[in-house]
Amino acid sequence: MPELPEVQMMTNLVSEVGAGQALTRIETLDARIWGGVEPLESMGLLEVRRRGKLLVLMDDRNALLLHLRMTGQVCRAEDHRKARLRFHFENGKSLVLLDQRCLARLEWVPRKELEKSFTKKGLGGEFWPVPRSGEWWSRALGQKPGAIKPVLLTQDKVV
């Protein structure tokens, strides 16, 4: 699974290429990426951000959530046999989603329901990039017994 810094780097790349641009077409190269949900044709892209290990692309109405899972990677590759999806932007640039094991999924939610969607997914609070105090960590983790790594991996307290 891509680690948080890798997801942040991909978020930065999508933002660099497409923030403020319309996402004119989402070219589906492997229909499994949508997990049975109807794909969007296009959207205006106002904001790109990371939430936990999700890449979130938003316009004023919709949010597109990209779950990278174990092997998903967004990059500038033109043609690649592992490409599952291609994002086309109004500035003529494009990005592809590579996913060797075909585990990544896209999901769209109405923007007004985005935070509710994160809660339903069981995602806890963000700890980065804002520095957090010991009090914040204490509240976030509570009195959970056990080793810290399994607590952090569940992402229900802190993502």
C-alpha cells in the first residue's frame, strides 16, 4: 500500500497538473476501477487534496475519491500496460493511474456529503501536515491498549 508521503506526492502531482483546470475526460481503461459505480464523464477541478490515503479531487458539486489500495500510483506515463485510467485536463495534460494488481477503486460522492463519507469509512483525524501536540495525540488515541502500530494501521483514530 502506498504510504502517506507517497499519496501526498501523488496529490501534489495532480494538483500541479490539474488544479483549477477542468477535468475534461476520465478515460476508463479498465472498468473494474469503478467498482460497479457509474463513472463521471468530466468535472471542473477546483481542489485536490489527500485525506488519509485517499486522493480527493473536487469541484463545486462532486468529489472523486481515489482509493489507491496496494499498488495504485498516479503518474505522467503516456502508455503503460498497467494503466487503468487516464485523467485528461483542459490544458491538454493528462495523468494515468497505474495499478499492477487492479485493486484501486474510484468512487464519487456529492461534495456536501464528503465529510460524512469519511466518517462512514471510519477515518479518524488527520495528524499531518499540521504539527500536533501531545494533548491532541492523547485525545485522538484515547486509552487504546496495545502496541502503537496496529492502532495506527486501523486509521479509525488517526489517519
